Amino acid sequence: GVPAIVVTLVLIINKDSYGNGSNSETHPFSNFCWIQENVVFYISVVAYVFLVFVTNTAMFITVLLQIHSVKSRTQRRSGFWKR
């Protein structure tokens, strides 16, 4: 879903940003839709990578907090039973 949002945003901003790309001149049937403007390409790729990085970092911090919470609850319970 997120790549579709990126494509939609690029098309809303400038619909002429996309054009035909090709791997080589010898294979004319290998054309594909590609971002033609370098600035738009780098902004969309960097924004997507940044979004993935931020999401992964948030999930990592959430898991660390959950592990810490479980560990502290376990230590409190074991201290109660020792008394």
C-alpha cells in the first residue's frame, strides 16, 4: 500500500515525472514505467527508505520497552515470593 501512496503523490505533484525507461537500446520491448526526473526519484526513494527506517526503529523501541516491562514485573514477583 505505501508504494501506491508514493506513486500517487508523485503523480499528483507532477504527472509528467513518469515516463518510459529501458534497460538497453537493443531490447525495445523491455520498456517500463520509471521516474524521469532525478530530484523526484531521489526524494521519493529517500522518503520511502526513511519511513521504513522510522517504522522499524519505533517497533524496536516498543519491543525493548515490552521486554523491560516483563522483566521488571518478573523481578517484583520473585522478590515477593522470596520474602
